[in-house]
Amino acid sequence: MKKTIALFVYTIIFLCTHAQGKHPVFPASYDVHYPSDWLVKKVFLKAAVFTSTDKKDIILYNGLVKRIFRLSPNLACTGYKNMSNGQELLRAVKPEARVTIDGKEINIGGLYKQKENAYLLQSWVDSLKADKNDFQFISYEVKELQPFLHWKPGTWASNKKFATGKELSFLFKSSSAELNSIIIKVNYELYDGLPLIIKWLSIENKSNHAIKLDRVVNEVLAFVEEESAVVGTPEQMKKQHGIYTETNYAFNNAMRYDISDQTTHWKTDSSYSSQVNYNFQTPCLLEVYPEKAPGIQLKPGELFNSVRTCELLMDSYDRERRGLAIRAMYKTIAPWTTQNPIFMHLVSKNDNEVINAVDQCAATGYEGVILSFGSHCNMEDTAVANIEKWKKLADYAHGKNILIGGYSLFSSRRISDEDDVIDPVTGKPGGAFFGNAPCLGSNWGLTYLDKLKYFISHTGFNIFENDGPYPGDVCASTTHPGHRGLEDSQWRQMELQKGLYHWCNENAVYVNAPDWYFLDGSNKIGIGYREVNFSLPRDQQKILNRQNIYDGLWEKTPSMSWGFVPLTKYQGGGPEAVLEPLNEHLEDYKQLMIQYYGAGVQACYRGPRLFDTEETKQTVTSVINWYKKYRDILNSDIIHLGRADGRDWDGWMHVNPFLPVKAMALLFNPLKQSITRTISIPLYYTGLNQSAVVESAGKQTTYQLSRNYSIAVNVTIPPENYTWLTIR
């Protein structure tokens, strides 16, 4: 009741204040904890820009996050608060950003002379001073949030809406004669319904000569330390867990962002002289920038855009809750990651096998065919005959409402001494992530990109699987047209790779890529697996696959991941590892499908066909029909119930408080005998708080939720089998 009253009061105040003018005064009543859980209930407040009572501050606020900027004598962030738990994240004022231009390091904005760096009192802000050598704040602009990519969805997706919110841009100029033609904008995007801010810089060269950007630090934040330690190195101490940061500059083939990240730098702050650590080694200063992106030449009239830093405020140490928050971020700011078409991986030798696969997909309810590696499709062949052949096959697939796509390998291959990455140590080809690799900025690399776009656009292919996309290789060549030399080689190649995915995203081409380009338009990445494991016996594969599902969906949504099912021999292994002949291994085939579809994960069913007999066809069709019936909830967030260990039951549950079916649990029994267990089902993230109706095997039972929002359900699972239940 108290929360309902608080929500009503919030709404009235919000509507009244926003009727007063463009930037209303920030109401004191807003500066309280948000009364509801944003992961369970929709947030009614919208992102807005306020002014302080004394007009000295601009405030970004959406009910979940509050960020304060002092406007004079120079612009600086003086407050960053998580409204869900009331945590103030900042302990000190730092510059808004920092750039190094032609070897000279310059701060953008910022205020100085803070006498204590362990905390910041509002009463101190008026006494802070500007530095005339910094870029100075000139003006600001507020706009409605615009999509970063003009995504054109071409498949099923759980979210086809673009995010809404506000964009706040601060304009800076230098009083220095040598820099006064450089225009810098610090841009903030505040999103509706999320404790999320995205920050990025734009730098425009309006001078009559080129400049060199040696480093662009687009975020500098002096955070409250996570722990105190009298001795210890930065590596030994925890970083700030009150915030999760992610940028669109990540690669490593790790299939996890935290390992792929190239931009997050936790540093020490020697100006924080009252910290507990004796040697001032507390990692409490966050700076965001690409490590290997110096020497970027900006010609007269050119515009440079920095990496985009996502700053998601966290209110818990709980792994599940933190993962749910990250997943909510992806679904909102990169809605293309919610696309999840049902596809097979075809290994074809001729056109007839493609036609047969399309027919089988249409017959069973599949939605797409990807010409897998080892197939007879070459997307780099733009000869008229090849284009005409694949356009005809694509037209045939589209006539049956089936998507079609192809595979291309980029990185782990050798092209030539002229086009390969040049090792800066030896001055010769080699030294790349995969040993030898082409440079995306070489003549071959630029032609490769053009050929892919030409092939896709002229055949009508809907899916692109890019194996080994640009993995961050630096290149010391000075003759490649796509970059000037070693210094800018990584940045320029990243921009080229992103450009391809932007083009695909905006032309309804679905992208599978085994690296972290989600924020730049790619749709799916591997869930995380060891390829040689698919040579193991099927019984082992089933358990290992469930482990991969459990482990791979903490930060990723189901639709962001693919798994693997080898219908035919893959990486070795004998008859016990494969499913062909399919009708002879029907139970294994069905359970592998149930495991993946029951997790909302599309697997690469790799082989020449989906079925070999009528019975196999009916089995595949029944699983697909089941998946489509529950598609919305099966593509919802995973709650981890029990990890597969082969000793007892394991499983997971999907939850969505905004659907009629609030949850769906999949439970597996690896044992050779039937088991009956009482399983605790946590229902907090379903939004249910009093009772739940559980349906299993056609039987409905009503349960009262305990004080921790859970129910205890008796479940019987057949031997080496599974069961599932829905909750309303």
C-alpha cells in the first residue's frame, strides 16, 4: 500500500513539474529510494533533464539514476547516485574526459581544489576552481534519444521496439589558439526504465590542418572504493561493484564480455591522500579508453566518435540479479539481440541438397538455413554465374518463407605477404591472434568487405555467419590503404568490421559472429563450448551441453547464444558421437533439441538433413511446435536452478513478470532410475507475491509463496529424461 501511494505521488509531481517548462526544477521529493524493483515492475518515470533550485546544476534523472553536473566555472560531474539503494558512487570531482592531441594531454571540463578526496560535500562545490588550460564548457543541448543503429528486424524477436530516453550533449572549446578550431562534445544518453547511462565523445576538426588523436579517454570517474586494505596491489583488491561498464570495443573470442573488453582501466588515485592503503594503491579511479588506439589522424572537417561507454548501476552483489540487469540492458539498447530464428546448419555438396534442406525446414517449422563451413557456397565469389545461382536458391527459400545465409572465414587464414597482418616485432607477416591473418585494412581486406556486401545484397541472403571476425590484430604495414601504420591499425580495422555489421543490421541481415560485436549490430555468439567435446559419446554431450547452457547464460540472454548438435561426424569421434542415422538415435536427438529449445538457445544442427523417416520428421515437428507454443517465455530470462553434474537432477527456469505464463522450468534426470524430488522454485522475478498456479503433465496445483517468494514442488523425472512445468 505504501509503495502504491508513493508511486501515485511520484506521478503527480512528475507531470506537474514537467508542465512548467523545458527543464523544471528538480523536486526534493525525487531524491529518495525508488519504491519498486525495476527488474520486476515497469518503471513509470521517464528520463528527464532538470535544473537545480539555484540554477547552477543540470541533473539527469529517470527515477533509477541521478547524475548531477555543475555548469560553472567549468562543467563537472559532482554526483552520481543509484536511486534503487541510495548509493552515491562518487567520492571526488574529475575531468569529464581527457584527450591527447598531437602529443599534448588536455582535460575536458573538470573542477579542482577539492580538499578531501574520500568524499564530496555539496557545500564544497561552490569553492572548486577551473583550469584555463582545459577545454571549457560552452553550451548544452537536450534531445530525444535516437537509435544508434537503424535496425531492420527480419526475423522473430521478443523485442522490436527502440529504446526511449533523453540525450544530453555538452559542447566544449579551448581558449588556446592552436586548439580553438577543435570542437568537442561530451554526450550522455539516459534510458527510460533502466539505471543506465551511455557516454561518448565526438571530436570535430574545424581547423585547416590534420591533427593526431593519440588517446581519447571518454570517462573518468573517482569512485568510492570497494574495500580498504592497508597493503595490497590494485590487482589484489576489488573494483567497484556498484557499476557495470561495457563499451562497443571488445574482442578476444572468449564469448564473454569481461574477458573481451579492451577499454576498462581501474587505476590508482594519488590525490586521494586519506585512503587506507599505505602506498595509495587502491583501484578507485575508472578510466575508459582503448589501449591500442593511438595515432588516429583526423583530417580537416572530419568527425571522430569515441567508444560508447555503457554505465549500468548495480544494487546487489548477487550474481543472478546482476546478470538479469545486464540482460535487461542488452534487450533495451540492442533489441536486435532478441531476434532468435530457428535455423539449421547445412553441410551441402550441391544445389539439390540446399533445396531438400529448405523443403525439410518448411515441413518441420524451421525458419532458416545457414550454409555451414564445408558447404559449396562461396560468398567471396561475385561472378555473375555464382550470384545468379545463389539468388535462384534464395528465391526458392524465400518462396517457402525460409531464411537463407552463408558462412565466411576471415581471420585465421593466410592471403599474401602484401595483404596479411605485419608483425611489429619482426616486420614480417605473422604474429596475429590466429598466427597468420589478413589485415582488414589491406587491399584484400577492403575488397573482401565489398564482396560480402555485394553477394548478400544481390542474392538476397538473410543470414551472415562470420567466423573469426576481426579479433584486434595490430598491423605494422604502412602501405595498406585502410590504415596509416601500426598506431591506428587496430582502431581502423575495428571501424571497418563494425561498418560491415552496421550495414547488415540496417539491411535485415542476421549476423552470427564468434566475438563481442553485440552493441554494433551482431545478433548471436557461441554459448561457450569446447569443439572437440562434440566428438564424445551422446550421453556425455547431453550433460556437457546442459553445463554450457547453465554457465553461458549468466550475462547473455538465450537469444544471444548458439549451441551445437553434430548430426554428422564433427572433429572426429565414432558412431556413438553422431545422430545419423537420425531414426536410430531418435531419443537422443529429441532430448538434445529439448535441452536447447527448452533453454531458448538455437543450436547449430549441422548435417545434410533434419529428418530421414516420417517418424523422425514427426519428432522434429513436435519439438518445434512445442517451442513455438511457449516461445515467448522460453526466450525470457534464465534463472539458474541446478548445474548438471550427472549425480542428481539439474535444470533452469525462464521468468517474465510481464507475460501470462510467468515462468517455465525445465528439469533433467541423468540417472538410470526415476527420481522424485522436492525442489525449491524461486519466484521473486516472476512478479508473483501471493500464490502461483503450477501446471505439469496437464495437472494444475496452486501454491502459496513463502516469505522468500519460493514454492516447494514435488517432481518426478523419468530415468535419463526430463520434465517441464509452467507457472502462472
